[in-house]
Amino acid sequence: MVSATFLVSATFLVSLNRFLPPHVLHPKSRRRQKAPLEDYNHIKVAEIAKQVVRDGGLAQAGGHGQLSGICTHWELWSFVQGGMTPIESLQCGTLFGAKYLGLDNDLGSLETGKLADLVVISRGFDPTKEIRHSQEIAMVMVNGVLFDATTMQQLSGEQTPSPEFYFHDPSQSISTPLPSYPGCDCHRPGGPMSWLNP
């Protein structure tokens, strides 16, 4: 039987579950194995991006229709699969994109006078050593305002409550069953996969 591969950690999946309804999250957070790994070309593309960077060019991360909130992480991870160092990959996701857009005086790196938009990685994780740690986000700062990454509850300033989404209230949500795909073994022994507690 063909199985599905989780593309994110269980912790990150729980975090995404807070912001996306299950019928959207379920099919986009896993890849069914339909083809051998050598048929996927993202590693070759990442190797080309590595060469561009090493030759002095700018490569940027940019998702195109993948799952919101994780697509940039996937791209950063693929850059490392293609031979970039984790630091080069992180530069592609931050400074190089800002440089390409001509906004590097305002964004893309932590410097005095630049906009305070950043993420704080959870204690014990270091994406400069292991790129997959990029998903271990504890806090997010937007325009200098700090938020809890899991709930988006404001931690500084007014401390507004975290946002509520329609799919958290059963009376407001769309009655859409989780999709089931032939050839996708999306369960754990003993019962169906719980999307709240993977």
C-alpha cells in the first residue's frame, strides 16, 4: 500500500491547524508517493539556485500555491537539499528577496532602523545548523508587535486576544468531511488520524 509522507513536524501541524480548517490542511500537508523520489525535480532546481548564489546572484524563496504558512519553509529546506548551507538558504528567504526588490534598506536583516518583522525560534532549535528547525517558531514580531506563534495572541502592547476563525465554532463551520484519497494511508494504528493531535 502506498503511504503518505508528512511534510511538516507534528508540532507545526498542530500550529497550522489553528489557522486552517482541517479540510484545507489535510490534503496539503502530506505528499502521497505517486512517483519515485528521482522523479521530483526540486533538488535539481535547488542545485541551480545554489550555483546562482555562489556565482554572486540572488535566489529568493517564493511559494506558488503550496500550503500557506509552510511553503517558504519547504523551499528553504529544498535549497539545502540542493547543496546550499542552512545560512545561504535563510539568506534566500530573507535578505536576498529584499535586495532583489530594492527593499534591503528596510527589510531582510536585523539592523537598527529596519522594520521589526521577524520570527523567534523556540529554545533549543537552530535553523543555521539544521534548516528544518525553521518551523520551530515560538513568537512572531510584526511592526514591532510581538505575538505567540501558536495562537497569534498579542504578547506586547495592547495584548489583544488571539483571532477566532469560523471553523473553530461548529455552528459556523462548513460541514465538509475530511477528504479521503485512494492509496493514501492517512491513519495511525488504532484509529483515524486526529488533526488536532497528530
